[in-house]
Amino acid sequence: MLRFIRTEFALILGFVLTALAYGPLAPLFGDTFTPPVFMALFVVLFCTMLLLSFSAVRHADHLAQLLGEPYGTLILTIAVITIEVALISAIMLSGQAQPTLARDTMMAVLMIVMNGVVGLVLLVGAFKHTEQEFNLRGASAFLTVLVTLATMTLILPNFTESTPDPSLSRIQSEWFAFITIVLYVTFLAIQTVRHRSYFVQPGDEDGQGGHHPMAGGGTVPYHAVLLILTLVPAVLLSKKLAVLVDFGIGTWQLPAALGGIIIAALVLAPEALAALHAARQNYLQRAVNICLGSALATIGLTVPAVLAISIFYDKEIQLGIGNTDMTLLLLTMFVSALTFGGTRTNMLQGAVHLVIFVVYIVLIFNP
């Protein structure tokens, strides 16, 4: 029992805090906050949700070891995206949420993953192993779908004529949501059934993906149930954190994109550490699966979710990004195609991705 409490501390803390947030502490989440109360609530909620994210990653890693690749990485990605979609949905449905929140979050995820995390992964891996090998066919499959969906959802709305702003009409929203889901599901079928070999480390065709035996053991049902239970308080607490994010950005006139960065940082931290660990162990393919899979899932699952909210709750949503972000996105996709156009990576490629990420951060606060 004591061992369970120690290993599942985040889960227990999450349910306790959820009970308090929706019970005795509910009046604190009103329309206004004093700075000390705001900071205390934000830190507690953010740290708790971060612990829950790490706990979800731990159970996903156990499942990855038991099921093999690419199922393990896929479970990890979907678990983290669940938290992301819950946060975006909660903020969209609360207060005076910015209509650009969804696009800002997706842009932040793409920049953080495709440049920040990928850059660090390539630098760390190359520093230790000089060059690293990955499966070209898997990376190409990721990028083909990712470039298509990113262009359709973040760039194309700027040029449609059915609305005066970078948004979609109702018919366009319905079709874009449907097309996005169909394409993402098609990709999942390729990844998990028809061409699984594309997404395993070269020379590791047994599909273990660099997983070593993990302490704690447990069966697939055990970790699957605990993974789901871990996501429950994370989703419920996202509504409370959304209130704080919306209030903070509106009150202190912070850049609207900051809300997207907060969400992205929260949900991507565990995946970033998992990718870095895989790169240090010279299993770059798992790191590629995590990074590109996270970016693809963000668009493939988030876009249909936010478009559904926009339709059913009559919420305005603008998906088209500005000229600066469009330039950075196109540059990121071009450089990513070059980086993953071969079968080996080195430190120079990592440095280039990190430079693009730094430029993105600078332009948020000084456009």
C-alpha cells in the first residue's frame, strides 16, 4: 500500500486537489483574483497537472515496453493530447477567451516540438553518439501528413473568401474536421497495422524501440487503468487552470500567444524528456516517433475538437496564423524535410532547429 502511495502520489494528489477545487475551494475561482491568490492557485494547479502528465508518461512507457513500438509511443501521444484538448476546450468555453487560442496553441506545439525539442534531441544525441540513425520511411510518412494538415488548417484559412477574417465557414469547418480525422486515422492505420516496420529503430525490427525493463512491473490492464485514472483529474483540473490563464492574459494584457505556450509547455514537458532520454540511449527513432507524432496528433486531434466546439457552442475561432508565424512555420517544415530527408542526423541540424525556436520566442514578446 505504501509503495502504491509513493509511486502514484501524483494520481492521489490530483484527485484530492480536484475534490478541493470543485468543493471547498470553488469560490476562489471567481471572476477576479488578488495577485497572491492568483499566483498560489496557478503554481499549485500547474505543478499538479505537470506531475499528472509525468505520471501518464510513466504508465505509457510501461505500456510501450509491454506492447512494443509504435503502440507505446502512440498511447503516450494520445494521452498527452487528451490533456491538451481538455485545456484548450476549457479555455475556449470560459470567460473572454481569445478566438486565436487554438491556433496559438497548435503553433506553439509545432514550434516547441519541431524546433525546441527536436533541436535538443539532435544536439544531445549527436554530442554523445556523433551521428544517429532513424527510419527514413517513418519520418517521411510523418512529415507528409504533418505538412498537409498544417497547411490546410493554419495557412489556408488566411486565403479563403467565405469569411472576412482568418476563420472558416460552418460548411468548411465541418469538412475540414472530417478530412483531418480521416487523414489522421489513415496514418494511424499505416503506423500500427500495415507498415509498422517504418516506425521502429533500424536493426530493432522486433519493435522494442529502445525500452529497457522498467521497475515496478505490472500488466497491460493495470497500467491502462491507471493511465485513464491519471487523465481524469488532469482533465477536470484543466477547467480551473483555464480560468486562471484567461484571467491572467486579459488582466495584465499579456501576448495572446502566451496562453498557447503555457498549454504547450505543460503537455509537452514529459514527452520532451522521454524524447531526450531515447536520444541519449541512441534510439533516435523513438525520439522521432515522439516528436513528430506529438506534432501530428496536435493537429489531427485538436483541430476537429476545436472546430466541433466552434460549431456546437457558436464560438468564434480563427485558425489562420499571421504572416510572421506563417514564415516561421514554412521555414520549419522546409528545414524539417531537410533534416529528416536522410537517414542520419548530426549536431548542425539540431543547432539550426534551436535557432528557429529562439526566433519564435523573441517575436512573441517583441513582434
